[in-house]
Amino acid sequence: GNSVTQMEGPVTLSEEAFLTINCTYTATGYPSLFWYVQYPGEGLQLLLKATKADDKGSNKGFEATYRKETTSFHLEKGSVQVSDSAVYFCALRDGGATNKLIFGTGTLLAVQP
Amino acid sequence: DVKVTQSSRYLVKRTGEKVFLECVQDMDHENMFWYRQDPGLGLRLIYFSYDVKMKEKGDIPEGYSVSREKKERFSLILESASTNQTSMYLCASITNVGGTGELFFGEGSRLTVL
């Protein structure tokens, strides 16, 4: 079945460091791919998405490119801030009309001043 | 502003109690979901509903049931709570009609079963 694998955390960085969180997927067909973020004490919210191969999603300085050849959707940011500290989830939309999302296990990012 | 509201942020229950977790969305979404979030396991789908009175099992439905009597409300029921159901529960909704493909989440209900 479809699945998402993302790097384990926690990831600890200093402010202004470069961030990469790896995400790979297994799926039949061409699923839509998402990154969700969960700030402390809150629910998940959509960070960015890509719906087809070579699409680049971007938001708040974060980017991810849908790579069909490597089945990857790695999250990157050039210069992280303390306010980026959160849990990041990679997800894919399962096929069909129900719009189910399959999530990775989440990666905790801690940014230190 | 779109909103998914979960009735309780924190609950403490005893083993064997019946527990109701309520979720209401104001976006007229067709699909609603209940996920469970545990450290190292990510989000796991318990049940989902794609229409009023319709429900389907997710990946971990054992020990849970759901109710969707109205389009805006999706309830998760633990018939007899057990300690291994101590977790964070997240409700979410999404539209089937147009939209951006974004799943909207509530803030979560943290349940502790003693």
C-alpha cells in the first residue's frame, strides 16, 4: 500500500542554519504531496503542497519539490528561525474520492537562538 | 475564518469508562476524519466519514466507533476506555468539491486513561 517515510528527529539547529527534512514515498500512480506543520499546543496546518511531478511548493520560506524519479519531497529552508520550531509531517493523498491523507511519523525541529 | 472545533482539549478518564470526543466543522465539508497521534508513530487514521451516516474504518479502528448524524459533526466514541488509548486525538475535514486539497485540523483532544 501507499506509505510515507520521513527522517527521524529531533533535528536541532541554530538560528539562520539551513534546514533539510527528508521525505520519500511509495505510491501507485501520481499522488499529491503535502507538508503539514504542528506548532506547540496546536493542530496541524498545511505548510505547502505539490500536485504533480516537478512541481515546487513554497510557503513562509520553505520549499519542497516533487521528484518522481526519486519518489521524494524533501522540505528545505535556507535560514531557520526560532519560530520555526515545530513538528513537520510529510503526507500523500491516497487515491479515490475520500481524500484520505497518509502521514509520515513527523520530525521535530528545534531551533536555538 | 474556517474552523474545526474539538469539544475538549484535555480529558482524564478511568479504565472502562465510555468516552465521547466531539468535532464540529463550519465549512460544510463532506469528509471528516479522526486521527490518533502518538510519538514516533505519527498520525494514524481511526475512522473517516464521507457523508452523513456514512463511515469507514481506517487503519486502527479497534476499540473505537464513530457517529455522523449531521454533516457538521463527527463524534469518536470509546465504548470502554483502556490505558492504551491514552493519546492525542485529532479531527480533520476536507471538501470534495473544488477546494485546495487542504485538510483542516482541530487543535486536538489529549485523552489520558487511568
